[in-house]
Amino acid sequence: MNYFKGLLYDGFVSTTKVPFSELIQHPKATVGRLAETKRHRLRLARRDGEDLILESADHADVEAAAMSTTTRLFVSLMKHDEGARALLLALPEVFPWVRFLPAKAVREFLLELVESANACAELENMAPLEPVVVAWRRTAEVYADPELHRTLIEPHDGTDHGPVPEPPES
């Protein structure tokens, strides 16, 4: 599981998990369980594929509207010095690894995060936000390792060592 999904699913979302087969075998009873769950959603665990989320369309619409409102609020805060400062102060609590970034990079991350979240909310698709967070986290990892950072910023002799392999998933 990558970092961002871990943050979303492990840290904040408590979704009742049921086997996908339960929905197939007992659809009415399974759908009836939606109202009994804390978040009004069920995580359908599948053996042969990615888990699915079952929730009512009304509930999904309410969550999308809340996300849109929240991102518009962050965009508005960023337009004012006091709001931007408050967000910058809160950022290390949400993403502790920003402590390894230079101050200028922390501001750049916050701006990209808020702008991307706003665009994602407009599209009603938060998936493009994950690569933004992952890329900045990897940047923080470079700054956290003085030897790696030094190696990456030193001038090189121009030797081409071929293609760089994909990094392992976090």
C-alpha cells in the first residue's frame, strides 16, 4: 500500500469490511447495513481484485460537496498572509516529513497541494492528489539524507550511465 492510501485508509477512514460474496448472496441485507455503519459505507473485500466501496449516491454527493467546500476554503486562506501562515504552521502536523524540506520548498509544496486539491475537487476525482504528496515526500527523503542530497546536487562528469530504474513503491 502506498503512503497516501495508507494515510487515507489507515488513519482517517474506518469503513466496515464485508466479503463481496455477502453482497452477491444477500444483497438486500448487505445494502441495509449501510445505515448501521459509522460512515454509511461498506468496503467490499474481493479475493480476485481490488476492494470496492459501496455507499449511497446521496452520501457520495454530500462527501464530494464537502471536499469541494474544504478545498475552496484552503484556496481562500492561501490568498491571505495570515491564512497561508496558518496552513504552513499546520503542515508539519499532517505531513511530519516536511521538516526535512527547506522553507521555500515547504511553501511550494503547500501551494501545489492546495491548487491540486482544488482541481481534483472540481473534477470530483481525488486520485491525482496522491502523486503530488508522494513526489514531495520523496523530495523530503532526499533532503533528509545528507549523503544522497550531496550526491544529487554535485556537478557530474557528464558520463551517461543509462536509464534510471523506477524507484520501489513506498
